[in-house]
Amino acid sequence: MSRNNHSEHGDHQLRRAKGSGSAAGIPIPRGRRRDKRNLPAVHETSAGGMIVKVENGEAWVALIARRNRHGNLEWCLPKGHVEAPETQEQAAEREVFEETGIHGDVISPLTSINYSFYGAGRIVYKVVHHYLLEATSGDIGVENDPDHEAERAEWVRFSDLGKRLVYANELKVAAEARRLLGLGDESDETAGEHGDGDG
């Protein structure tokens, strides 16, 4: 889970619309714009992913819900910072358990997402490594989340991920998991509400 003040899931990503004076949808008054080239840069690495169980021939994925900057719940994949001396795979297993209550084993890497955001007077360049995990035990819930960022955790049908995940990059993670699991091409994983990921 994130140990910093900014959101682990990238509420303030640097996404500048063409011809727009805002980043990540946050208006910047003309007289207060800052030259981001002069801001200190921080590089962070996180890990997490998609933990899957199969019941009666149907695949389910554990998702978490957290508040965005507008106070609305948004559903996303569990993830958090890699903490020394753990590996990325170990961090993914730990973060998934902390945020969902489900233990799992990494069975394959999925994809890595790079994005950036700014806050607290700095630019953060983040890479999130996503893994496919097989659920082994546990009860779904957020009681083990040390930072209390995750408000809810639920098992969601794989075919319903497109209705829950709000980040387009996480839908790409789901598509890669679908390919590895051999679930076919039919899905609702189309477009999320946001163009870039979290993560």
C-alpha cells in the first residue's frame, strides 16, 4: 500500500489535453502555472495485479474500491510500493493480500504501466508491475489494509471487469490476463472512464 501522502493510484497524473490548460483535469490558473521542468523528480516502483479464482468454471477477480479526489468510489486493481528487500513478485502478493484479504501465488507477469503525476511540489515518475495471481486462501475484505485507502473489496466476474475498472490501462492488464488464461476474446473490457492508468 502507498506509504506516501499522494494517491497510489495516480489521481493527479500528468495528462494534458491537447489545447487545454489543465493537467489530469485539474485547472491551473494562468498566473499560477509552474514550469514542471524545475520541480524535483521522484522515481517510484509499485507492484500488484489480478488475483483470480475459478468457481464452477467461471473466473472471478478481486477488485478494490477507493475514493478519488472528487470523493467518488472507483474500482481498480490492488497495488502498492515495493518495500526493500522484497522482490516485485513478493510485493505483489503482499499488496494483494493487504488490500483484498486474499492470499495468492504469482503465476505469471502481465504488464508494466508507466505514468507520472505531480503533487507536494514534485513530479513522481512511477512504474507499476502487474502480475497474474492464483487465489489460494483468505476471505475478501479490506481489514488488513494498513493505510485504509481501500474501502471495499469484492469478487467480480471476469466478464464484468469492463463495467467496474475505470482505468484504460488496467483494462489492458485484464485483456492480457484473459489471453494467458485462455478465456477467449469475448469480454466487456472496452474503454474505461480515464485514458491513462493508475496505478
